[in-house]
Amino acid sequence: MSSGGLELPPGDNGHEGGPADAPGGAPGGAPGGVSGGVSGGAPAGVPAGAVSLAPPPAGSAGAGAELDWGADAWSEVRTRAQRAGRAYIWLNLIEQRLRAVVGAVLRPIYEPVHGGDDWVVAAAGPAGQEWVQRAVAVREVSRRKGYLLDPADDNVLSFLTLPQLRELMVQHWPCFEPYFDDRREIELALDELEVTRNVVSRNRALSRAVLEQAERASARLLEVLGGGAGSPAADRLPIDAVEDLVGDRYADVISVHPDRVRLQRQLPAEDLFGGARRLDAIGIGLNLLVQNFSGRRLVRLTEAGCRVRLLFLNPASSAVKRRERELGLRKGELSRSVEMNILHVRRVRAGLRDPSRFEIHVFDETPRFTAYLVEGESSGIAVVQSYLRRARGMEAPVLVLRGGGTRGSSRDTEHGLFPTYREEFESIWQDSRPVS
């Protein structure tokens, strides 16, 4: 008897009821290939001539062994799940944002004429009639089965997929053109996301390269669909979509980089400093700012209203000499480098109409970290590195923190690291000396 309740065909009727231990194995002349399940006589309750589907004996290489996952398989599964989960959150953000944009632009045009949810059908037109009707049908099924948990989702627009929302936008581009400058940029970003959407929807393996491409495209789309208004550089940093989900675990740390080279690939100096309203920096030579952000840009930044405070290690202090020995540098090499950086920012300060907004100090304590605390109107970013005994600043690991802006932030920073480094900066600033 099979698991489906069907009896498997018996053996040759001419030998039915023959001896169970007939030569060759199986009763009734059955081939030797099935003798393992029936040898020694048919089990009780099994009709004569039926093949018994007995489970494989313990320890044999049966189906159970094939279902086992080793450590490598579990590791691969976790990696796939983490990437797919992260990609899904980005795709969900984009779909919700695009749905809101399409509704805000097209609803006032079509709803007064067609009313209710028929405005979506009318906006889709003959070309989109099939997929709109499919969305209507899915909504009805969801209603009957109780899948609509939020009344706000009980509309046809909520059941349109990302490609369908894109199609509505493309078909009615003249309606969207007053709000968005570049249609091509939106379409290219959505094209990049379609690969990820296809992979995630079918639960296939997602490579790191495709995930990173999707994150970049999503961040660009969220910026474009945000209304086109300019925002400080701190706000233009691609927001980590998983940040709020793991906020308690990672405080306000939004990214970690093994060295400054990888940091600058993800967060160029222009994006870090470009929209600052307040810039405080502390370190030995502040190379990330001085060597990667031109003097002219610093002048324009300050003239635009940014307040700058730079805190260098005193090039004549004993701490510089100790640091030179740690790094194996020639005597005076590091101190000359710091002096050159200080001379550069002094020239920048000299070119300002209001030099009081650009302050330069030096400190004599043992340097423990370098930090760039950049605050815009509504949010802030800090780039922090600890000094390692045998590694230059370019080679040290980097933390990127998100903090409040000059107008404050609603985000809870009680347990974050940004205020800790801010307090440390202020403490050292009070004990430092100005550079004339």
C-alpha cells in the first residue's frame, strides 16, 4: 500500500502465493531489486503479492541523509537570507514611495471624473487593462481571506507591482515632469532594481554586487522622488534601510570600513563636508579634510555660513615624536606634514571676509582618535578613527555615525556614540591653544 492509499501492482499471477524465500529473492518471482522490502515473508496485513514499502533501516544512506545540512550549507542559507531581507526592505521602500508619488500626481486628475478606485483603471488605459483587472481580482481575494490588515491598503493602487507603477509613471510622464527633472535617471534606476526584484521574488541567490547595485539605485531613487529639493550633504548619505531594525544593537553606527580608502569610495569628501553648517575636526594632521577638500571649497563653505573649528596635534609636542617612532618615520617627518596642513588652513582663513568663523587650535595631549563631526540643518555625520600603534591613519578602521543636526533631531541619540565624541572634542578644545 503506497502513501496515497494505492496498492502497488502484484507480481506474476502465475507465481502468486509462492514461497517467500524462493531462490532469486522476492516472492512471486519479483526482481531482486525489491527483495529487501519483502524478504522473509510479507508483513502482516499486506495482501499477498503486494510490495511492502518499508522504511530504510537506521544508519542506511536513505532520504534522511540527503536532507541534512552541514555547517557550510547553513552558512550559505544565512547569507542568502540576509541579502534577500536587506534587498526586500529597499524594494519595499521604493514601491511605497513610488505608489505615493503616483497617487499624489494622478489621483487629482482622474478621480474627479471616474471616482473611487476606477480612476486607477482609467489611468492604466487599454494597454494596462489586463494587469489592473488582475490587481482588482487579487484585492477581492485578499478581502475574502482577511489578508487586508490595514484599511489604508484596501485600494487597487496598493496591489500594483513596481513595474506597473513604473508603467503608469511613464505613460503619464507629462503629468510628472513638473516635479522631476530627469525621466531617464528614474527609468535607469528602476531597470537596475528589476534584476534584484526578480531574484528576491523567486527566492534565488543574490550576489553581493547586485545587492550593492540595488542599494545605490534605491538611495538615488529615494533622493529623486523626494521632491527634488536640495539637502545638506549629511542628508544625501544613502540611508541604511535596516538601520532602524538594528538600532539598539549598533547604536548610531551606520557603517564600518576597514580603512579610509574604502570609506572614501562610499562617502567622498565632497558628500561628507559639502553641505555642512558646522564642522569640527580633531586629529594629528586632519588629512581627510586638508588633502581631499580644496581650499576654495573650504572658503565657499565658510562664506555660505558654515562654522569651522579645526584641532591639530601640536607639531612641536613630544606626542608627535612618539608617534613618529611608532610608525617608523624619520625624525621630523610627521611634524613637517602637520605644519604644512596648518599653513594651508591658515591661508584659507586669511581669505575669508569673517575669519572668526574659521578657528584653528593645537593640543599637546597624546592623540587617541581622529574625528570629523559634520552637522547639517537636520542631521549630522561623524567619521571616527582610533589611532593604532603600527598603522597610519589611512589604514585604520573607520566608524561612520549618524547624529543630530544644528536644529536638533528627533532620533534618539541617548545611547549613541556621536554625543560621546562631541563631548570629547569640546573637552580637548577647551584645553587647546589658538593658532594665530
